[in-house]
Amino acid sequence: MTEEVGGEGRIYTIPLRDVKKAPRWKRGNKAIALIRKYLHRHTKSEYIVLDTKINEKVWERGSQKPPSRIRVKVTTEEDIVRAELVE
């Protein structure tokens, strides 16, 4: 799901339900990989910079229980895509 935020960027709600297919101890790493994959697919950029708040949100309850979805605000500067947590 995508929302437009003025001229500043976009807000994406990234579903992380595919994380449940991974073994419990790999789910935190898989969630970060899925976020990068989703942003690569939707922004067509190779270089993606994730804010530390996204990492903290995913690992908040440990590697075995990442959130089922996450909302990020994405801004593009030339070829660099920067993502930060909306909440």
C-alpha cells in the first residue's frame, strides 16, 4: 500500500507475513531482507539506506517475533533511497 506525502516522498506499508516461513531464529534477518527487497521492487533503486529506527522496530521483540507489517517513509535523492520509520 502506498501513500503520497506532498513533494517529500511516499509512505509504504510493507507486509512482513512471509517472515513466518523462515525458521524462528532467522526471522529478524529475514524481515530486514524483505524490507530491502520490497523497496528495491517499488523504487527501482539498487542503493537503499534504512534508518536505525526501522532496525530497532524489527528487533524490538527479538529475532523470533518481528512485526507483521511496518510503515516506512521513503525519500529519493538521485540514486539513493532513504527509508525511515513513520510511527
